Amino acid sequence: MPRLTIVSTRDYRQHVLEIEERGNGTHSVVVHPPARLGRSREVQPASGSTLLIDLVNQAKAEIDEVMGPKPPPRRPPMRRRFG
């Protein structure tokens, strides 16, 4: 019986994370940066890390390192009261 493979993509800070889950605890995360920032690369798990969420968080940390600190959140526009 063939195994089910799930592939999903998530956008994160102008990058695309391709998350592939193959069952039995095997998974991979590939980071696709914008064309001006280089080539796609697969995230290698840190020592002792076997969970998919750890791999996704590691990929996000690598992207944050390349992109620099996140900008502060924007304030919503002021609402005007009429009346």
C-alpha cells in the first residue's frame, strides 16, 4: 500500500516554506527565498530535534537571521467620529 505524502506551503517574510510530511516521523522543510536572496535550500535538523514543528521554527529562525529584526507592528488608523 503506498504511503500518503502531504506537501504544504506557507509564506513567511517574503520566503516560501515547503513542508513535506511523509509519515512515520519523516519530514522535511525547504526554504524558497525571493530570487534576489539566493537559491532554495533544505533545512537540516538541529542535533536531537526530530519534531516537524522544531524544523519549521528552525527555518523561521534562519529567515529572521537573514532578513534582520522584524519591523514593529503598524498602528491601526485613527477612526474619526462624526456627529
